[in-house]
Amino acid sequence: MEVITIESQAFKELQSKINLIAKFVTAIESKQSEQPVDSWVDSYEVCTFLKISDRTLQRLRFACHFHFFKTGQRIRTQSCLST
């Protein structure tokens, strides 16, 4: 085991920096817990919520009214409730 000695002033500065980092991490974690877990929804959820057909949703996508991405056969649309 190694013993490291530092001046008390340097230790207090180090301790205050560590506390500042801990507060920052805690603040970030609390912001992330407030945000919804899944801000992307599938086409069925969008159509049900907006009471529109699949074709209408497709037209709105092509007109760039929604942010979306396609993975394989699934199309996910960004939820407007997450912003």
C-alpha cells in the first residue's frame, strides 16, 4: 500500500472539484429521468393518435412534416410529446 501526502489546501481544492463533478452528474441524471424513455413511436401509434390512415401518414412523411427513420421494415416517427 502506498501513502500519498498532499497539502491540506490542495486536498480541499480537490475535494471541492469532486463535489462539483458529483453535482453535475446528479443534475444530468435528474434531467434524463424526466425525459421519456422512447421518443420514437411506430406508424400504428401515430395513426391511432392522429386518427389518420397509413396513406395519409405516408403523404405527411414525404412532405417532410415528420422526422422519421426506417430500419428494415419498421418506420419510426419522432414523438412530438418528447420536445
